[in-house]
Amino acid sequence: MTINFENDRMQSVEQIDSAKRLSDKVIELKDLEDEIANAEESIKKLKEKANLLSMVEIPAMMDEMQITKLKLKDGEAVEVKKIYGATIPKEKQEEAFEWLRNNGLGDIIKNDITVTFGRGEDNKAAQYAVLARGQGFEPVQKIGVNPMTLKALVRERLESGLDVPADLFKPFAGNQTKITKR
């Protein structure tokens, strides 16, 4: 048995070099992840500042000046628009749906039933469409209101001076500055 010290030393040096390159790449990745996290935090702060300007400061200034729309020299236009929003809290969903039905608005509630079939079960899917539960499948039912439909409903009711229960729909009305580019 012969021992080749020269060959063993070369392999050891190559392993050290590989480990160093790996370590450098790990450090590079960590630095990039830190940079991304910092950039995301920076973007978050910029968005908060933009929202404050758009929803509070500019609308207040334009209201104070009794201006609804402003055309700039470069052809762009600035105006403040009313925005609306609403959400139905999960714990209030049944109450909200009952309120909608009692107020003649039940048609905005969507009731979807979904059944998932595996690969190669097209025939079963066709049978299920006709026989539904008769084939032993249990459908998943999802009842809800489309967010845009709810938003439109809230806008319509608030603009008409009609009631929207705040505890059921968490309605929001505010201003937003819109800049129209030329």
C-alpha cells in the first residue's frame, strides 16, 4: 500500500477552496436578502407617505381652496375623488348575509359549490354534474359577496344617504388624489 501525500494535499486544498467559495456565496445571498428586506421596508414607508399625501393632505388643501380639479401646465390633471370600501368580518358573515337578504339585497350573495376530481376522473365529473352527491363526493360550499360588488353597494347606499351597518360591513369612505397623466 502506497500513500500519495502530494495527491492528498491537493484534494485537501481543493476542498478548502470549495468551502471558501460556498461560504462566499452564502454570505452574498444573506447580504442580498438583507438588502431586499431593507428595500421592502423603504417601499412600505414611501407608500405610507404617498397615502397620507393622497388621502389626507392634498384633499384637505384642495377642499380649503374650494378646488375639485386642477389642470397643470404640462397637461396633467389633479383631482380628488371619493373612494369607498367595505369588508365583512368572518365572525359577522351570517348576520351580514341576513341583513342583505332582509333589505332586498340577497342577490349579491354568491353561493358556489366546488367539487375536485382527480386525474382521469372526467367521466365521474360528468356524472357528478348530473347526480351530485349520489356518487359519494362531498362538495365544498363557499358563500360570499364579491368585494367589488360590496364596494359598489356601499358607495351607492352612502351616496344615497341610506344605512350601512358599520359592525357588519366595516364601510369606509374617504378621498384619494388622482393624477391624470397627459
